[in-house]
Amino acid sequence: MKILIDEERCIGAGQCVMAAPDVFDQREEDGVVVLLEPDPAPAQEAGARRAAALCPAAAVLLREH
Amino acid sequence: MGRRVVVVGSGTAGLATADALRSEGWEGDVVLVGAEPHEPYDRPPLSKQLLAGRWTTDRIVLRTRAALAADGVELLSGRRAIGVDTTDRTLHLDEGDDLRYDALVVATGLDARRLPFGHDLAGVHVLRTLDDALGLRAESSTARRVVVIGAGFLGCEVAATVRQAGAQVAIVDPLDLPLRNVLGPRLGTLVAEVHAGHGVDLHLGRGLASYLSDRGRVTGVVLDDGSELPADLVVVAIGATPAVQWLRGSAVPLAGPLPQDGAGGVRCDAAGRAVEAVWAVGDVAAWWSPQEGRHVRLEHRLTANQHAQVVARAITGGQPRALALVPYFWSEQYDLHLQSYGTPAGTDEVHVVEGSLARRRFLAVYLRGGRVSAVVGAGLPKALRAWVPAVAEHRLAEHRLAEQALAPDGEADGAPLRA
């Protein structure tokens, strides 16, 4: 799996961090997503999928191999 | 014939449901029925990036028809559901077609509320759909005087967008402050100051009495105190109502009109089920809230995604998903980016526990009956998120928070508290 972020869409809701804290973080100043793990390990994939499904700005995109 | 889920509504709630069904391993058919002629698109940018002209339609389309087809999701766009027979499990579409379903998901969202007069005039707009937004944008780019009726989130965002494009803007609302019913007087005052600071004329505590027009085109509004405001463009942003007309007379239960009854949505249990084989998700759905002891209908973008997760799991027969459905919304007006977790209400007690309203960088805790109902903030996204567990558990406010006197200057009411 490959994770792509559309930073311009991100509104800093933090849903991705709550779904997968080892994959995503937020910038302090504006809350915009910081991708910690663009190539998540298999154990992280479920969290990444949950993040993409919940993001209210549709800013988290997944490319499944 | 394979089993089939029919999702009525191709907005984000419908799309999220189709996606979640595939993620949950649903192998049968998925049909997405949309009344609008478009591919599924994202609605929040309509009042902001799209209206401002910064984003094109392509940018807000969330999924093309081809991408849906690749996931085995059939999109029937420009088709309207007109009724449902829950005994035969049949959805009736306009033009006389019937669609059999094994599971039906109602995701028809909302219709813009309209005033009983004036919508026949050119230059008077509502904003709900992409077509509404494109029509509004075509006129707002050249409009010189814009009047926005309604100081809710949509009205405030539209006002900010058109003001930043250079138009003179007035906002009219019968309440004495913008967003008062949701955010209360302190934050309402802040929002009023932000708009006034950008040169927006606020006519608060005032209603619309009538329009002035010339040859079928609006030229101004008359307020209930008799004053007149010139306008070449009017945006009526007075809320929206659940799109449930097509369900009247069916066995799908509808909530009463009052907020405490579910605000006119489809009445569902705590997992989104309305009646045998029928679920509802997103803006149209009033789910039973065990915490609040009533049906709650929320018009939030995140709620649509949360609902979709729960309902897709139920339809595929998986273990019920225990999701902490903490509501979230945001609003962007100029450089003020408000964020909220929970269910703030205008009557809640509000404590600024970090930052300051004057600096427009703050974290405000909302208390109802001494328990945390919501946190609302600007410019402190990570600190705000740290409060989510307290909101989810409706924690009792710490004594010193509840007892803190409110600082008159809008500075934090006390030492920063940890969630």
C-alpha cells in the first residue's frame, strides 16, 4: 500500500491521527497532516484504510498494490 | 441473481457507504442512485474554494463514473427515487423504473430551505448543490453588492468568500449574533467582529421583509424595520431540511420536525437501521443516541463517513462496529479556521482554557450540565484533539474549570488545563 496526501484539501480534523497515530501526525500551527509512513507496514494498513475512509476532507488517498 | 445494495443519494454519505461495502468484502451489486446529474462530489468546498474560483469542478469530484465502475459500483445519476415498497424490497425511480434491493441505504441528504417568497427573482440564490454553486459563482464574480440572508455557517462562509473577492457584503439575521445557537454569545461576538473587521455590514436582530426588484431582477432587500439595502445578488442561507419527501407514505419511519425528535430525518436505531433491510446515513439520518436519549441528526461531513462505516458492517453481517461517533465540524472564514469536536450548543457554559479569543487563537470548552459537551478552537488543532476523549466520555468538568470566573478580556479563563 502507498499513501498519498492532498495537503491542499486537508482541514486538520485529525481523524487520521486518531485512526493511525503511527502513520499520521499533524503540524502544530495549522493541523495539516504530516505523513510519517508513506509505505505502511502490513500491520498499519488497516489503520491507514480507516483514516482514508474517515477523513472529512478526502485528503488521504490510498494506492493498493 | 446476486444480492444487491441500493444506495439512494450519491453525495459523500452515499459514496462512503459504497466504498465501505467494498472494504467490508460485500461481493454483490452496489447501485448508487443520485438525483443530481454529477459524479459524486465534495460539498464543503462549494462555499469556499469553488465559489472563490480557486478550485474547478474537477477538483471537487470525489470519484469518476469509471472509477466507480472499476469497483463494481453502478452510478445512476440524474435519477430520482420517488418511493419505496419495503415489503417487496423495491425502490421506485422516476420514469417508472423499479429497482429490487436486498438492502437499501437512504443517503438523500438535504434540500436548501427557501423563503416563501422571492426565489423567482433573478439574482436570488440558495447554495446546496454544485449547480447552485456554479450559478452563484457566475454572478458573484461580477456582483458589487451582495446581501446574505442568514448568519449560520453557510451564510458566514459565503459572506467571507464574496467579501474577499471584493464585493460589498451585508449579512442579515434575526438573531443578535452570528452562529449564536451553536457557539453561544462569546464566540458569536468573535465571529461578528471578524466579519465587521473585514468590512462586512452586519444587520443583526433583523429579518427580511421583502425584496426590491426591477424587471424580474433583485435590486435590494427591505428589512423588517423598513430599512433598505441595495443588492445585485442575494444568497438565502437559512438552513436545510432532510430530503425525505419521497419516503412519505412508506414504512420508513420519519422523525418529527423538532431538533430533539431528530429534526425531520429518517428515524434509525443506534446502528443506523430504520426498518427491516433499510438503513440511513449522513445528513438525512437521525440515529438514536444512547448518551443523549434521543434521535440526533447531524449535518456534518465526518458524520457521513462514520455512519457509512457502521452501516456497511451491518449489511455485510460483520461484527457490529463500536465506533466512537464524536461529531466534528469546521468552518473557514477569512483566516479564522474554527474547529469543533462534540455537540456545542449556544446555551452551553463556555470556558476559554487556552489562548485567547482576542488573538483568535483559542481553545474553548463547552459544558452542559457540568459535563464536557464539546471543544471549539482556532489555531490550536493538536491541543483541541487532545480533548476528544473528554468529549467522547462526556466527562465531568474538573471543579476548578467549572468554578473559574470568566475573564472579561477574553483571555484564557485560567491556567491551561489538560484534557
